[in-house]
Amino acid sequence: MAPMILGFVLGRLMEENLRRALEIYDGYSFLWERPITLGIMIVTALILLAPLRQWFKGRRRGVTAGEGG
């Protein structure tokens, strides 16, 4: 219950400050300008896409083994 209350109370404040920061930096370009943030974004994308890759590999194995998907 406490995280939900914090979300309601601080959510608007966080959105306003995010909007203000994005206006200062002219959008999301600051995420791609520095190598460390770009590296973190790439690693995050790989981690999020790993289960999808495993699902496709398992599905392909099932089809090639004659199980019929």
C-alpha cells in the first residue's frame, strides 16, 4: 500500500521534473551522447530481449523436430 501512496503523491512531481529536464537537454538526446549511457541502454535491451530469443529458439527447435509448433 505504501508504494502506491508514494506513487500518487510523488508521481506528478516526478513527471514535472522529468519534463523540465528534457526541455533543458532538448529531449532524449542525452541518452545517446555519452558512451556509458549508451552501453547501459544496449545491455538493458539485450537483457530484455533474451527471453524472446529463447522463445524463438525453442519454437524453431519444435518445428524442425516435427512436433508441429
